[in-house]
Amino acid sequence: MLQVLSALSFYASGSYQRLVGNAKYLGQTTVSKCVKEVTEALISPRILNTFIKFPKSRLERDAVKNKFFSKYGFPGVVGCIDGCHFYIFTPNKEREHLFYCRKHFHSLNVQMICDSDCQILNVNAKYEGATHDAFIWDNSGANSYMQELHRNHEQVWLLGKYIDILHNFMIR
């Protein structure tokens, strides 16, 4: 339990020092090990595939669409999409420019899709901060999947605020 609490504290603050300074019997090496182990457990395929999954069957998509409609009055919506820059430490000099984002800091540019209950359906966190949102979307599995659904004449939509990448299945 202490491992999970240590990791959560680090995730919330981004600092080992604050946690170590406030806790008895916890050194920075211990906290670092806790964060590593908890993070590895959370990102294991077994955990990710259990809790983060796009609705694959028609029945699952219909359930998500019905919930969006009953809560917000949007017909056919299966998710809300947005991107966010997550701060990272300055990378090595050779690659630093790839991570320097338009908001003037080093980051990962993460795309996420959530359902009407804010449950995460899809996460794409593999791109550097300087990567444009449109590129991330164009190269995502969610984009390919949505295109396939539309080719099969299924009326499904994503709500989002992406500029310059409006597709026939995105509403902004």
C-alpha cells in the first residue's frame, strides 16, 4: 500500500523531494523504486487492455452513444477527444527540439478519448511535444478505426476542438 501511495504522491506533485521531506523512513531511492514498480504495473498490457478500451462491438458503441445522448443530447457520439502537453524533463541535446512545444516547454503531446462518464477509451502518448495534433490523429489507431466504421456506414462521432483536422466523423 505504501508503494501505491508513494507513487500517487509523486504523480500528483511531480517531486520526489516533497514526499521524502514529508515522510519518515522514506528515502528518494525507495520512492523512486516505488514509482517505477507502480508505473510498470499500471502500464502492463493486462491492466491497460482491461481498463482502457474503445468500444469494439456494435452493442458496446450503441451503449456509449445512448449514454451520451441521454446525458448531453448529442446523438451518435462515442467519445470526446483532446490533446494535452505533459511536462517532461529536458531531453538530451540531440532530440531536445523534438520535445519543445508551442507552449514553450518540453513535453509529450498526448491524445486522449473519453466517454460520457470520463472513462478513458483511448490514449496515444507516443509523440514528442513538437508534434502537431493533426499528425498524431492522422497516425492513430482510433482514426483508422473511426474511418473503418464510417466506410461501413455507421454513424459515430467524436466531439473535439481540433483545428485543421476536421474529419467527417468529428464534431467541433
